[in-house]
Amino acid sequence: VGDKVMVLARSGLWQEVVNVPASQTFLMPEGMSFEEAAALLVNYITAYMILFDFGNLRPNQSVLIHMAAGGVGTAAIQLCKTVENVTIFGTASASKHDSLKERGVTHPIDYRTMDYAEEVRKISPKGVDIVLDPLGGSDTSKAFNLLKPMGKLITYGVANLLTGQKKNLMAMAKTWWNQFSINALQLLHHNKAVCGYHLGYMDEEYELVGGVVAKLINLYSQGKIKPKIDSVWPFDQVADAMRQMQEKKNVGKVILVPEAPKEESKKEEN
């Protein structure tokens, strides 16, 4: 009772009070803010397990990170920096490239104006060792083709299904139709791996997830990882918070809190 904890839950966290099983709570380390705690678990567990458990990231390898300025992307960049001499390719809109370079992205690529596969090939003709794919659709095929021999593609989302403010059924159908498909025999000839990851279906894997969280807390305490908070919004400004992401303005996590941050409240009082 009274412990400050981070929680994992599939949904229902946009509330002032929530119930979660004790097994899905983790003690916050010394010095961590609640905003950082909110930004840590989902993104960093996902990035860690993709890069190290599936990806087996090692020194001198190369990684392609899509949506590199988002939550998982930011976490993946920081985790890549804990391994020696990893080359990071990161896709993001041009306005975010300077920020990405500061954070350690070797080659930022503007996916809006360039073919990212061509850009990767110009720098690394053989491709990359690991691709993190949150996009789905035809981008998964491009990712598979960008892998070096013994490369690994980890797909963990289908962002291409979300095309704008309203559901575009034609675009969704096209993404579904273009979804990458390969059989075991074809994999045999390519010497490549395809992995799927979804943290939401790890509900019962307490020891596995708990072990990853322990490693992440250790890295945080050493100063090797630190959640990047883009902005903090009270519940009554949720529409503005969502717009921040929809317009692709955020670098790092957009956080919701029940009430306006205290600093703002103090400014208003003064």
C-alpha cells in the first residue's frame, strides 16, 4: 500500500481510478516521474523484446526503425545505443530529422518524399539485419526484401490500416489484400526470419515480462534509457492530444493525466 507503481493493462487506462492484478504492477525506480512511468512499459517492453529476444541485436549490425519519432521508435533507438556500433535507419517526416540525429539515428529518411527502401540500399546495398515493422500491408514485403541473409523482420502493428480521420474501407481492404504472406518452404530458400509480436497477448507471461521489466529498470537507473515525453495533456483536452499525434507533430510519447500538470496550475495562479 502506498507504493508508486507502473501498470500493464490492455485497455481502460484513460480513467482516474483503475483496478489491475498485482502481477501486472511494477515498482517505479527512484527518481522516475509518473509521466515517465506511463511512457515506459508498453513501448520499452515492445522495443526490447523485438530487438533482443526476436532480433538478437548484436554489435556492428543495422536496424530499420519505422515511425522512429514515436513511442516504440524512440525506445528502440535508445536500446540500440546500448549495443556497440549499431547503424540505425529511421523513417520520419523531415521536421523530425534533426531531433532523431541528436538521439542517435544514423540515417533519418523522409518516407513522405523518398522511397525508404531505395534510400537504405544506397547506403547499405545488402540491406539491414533487423526491420521493425509497425506498418503492415505492402510495407511488410518491402521490409522482407530489405533483409540481409540471416536477417529478421519483426511485425508488431498494422498502422497502414489507419488512413485518416475516418475509416477508409477501400484503403483498409487494399492494405489487407497487400498483406505480406510467405510459407515455410519459401523461408527456407531466403535464409530470413519473420516474427510477429503483440504485447497484449502476453497477459499470462508474468515471468517473461517481469524479467524484461527488471532489465529495463536497471537500464533506466544507469541512465541508459529515458522515456521521451512529447507533451502532457489533461483528460479534458484529449481531442487536442489525439490531434497532436494525428498531425504527426509529436516526438516521443503523448501523455494523458486526469488533471492539468501542477506547473501550469501554478502559472495560472500567479
